[in-house]
Amino acid sequence: MNHQDVIAWIAEVFEEPAARITPTTERKDIAGWDSLGTLSLIAALDEKFDIHLDENEIDAMASVQDIFAVLRRHGQLAEA
């Protein structure tokens, strides 16, 4: 996936318009990224990418850039 694909996927997960999400968007700026949204993100990472995160990794995700980093570590994000 490239960055735009990931942004579109994140928008879908959080039910937000993709135009409102950029690599620098923070968790607090995405209304759907609450506790339920975090569970949706965890499930989506597992379902789409077979990525399983521990509690510390989940707690550390505070921005779209952090999601990019997780995907990059697991070989799911192409470099720009």
C-alpha cells in the first residue's frame, strides 16, 4: 500500500472523510478514534494485514504517522 491507500483505509475504519486525514493528523482530531474506534483499528489491522499488536503498541498510536509506522514495520507500507 502507499500513503494515499492507507489514508483512505484509515478514513474507512474511522468513518471519516479521507480529505480530513493527513499523515500529521493526530488521534484527538479524528472523532471516530475513540475507545471503540481503537478496537475497530485493531480488528482492521488484524483482518487486512494480519498484524497483531500488544497493549504498549496500541497505547503508543496517537497519530496517523504512528499507524504508518506500524504498517512500515510489518512491511505493509511502501516508502514514499
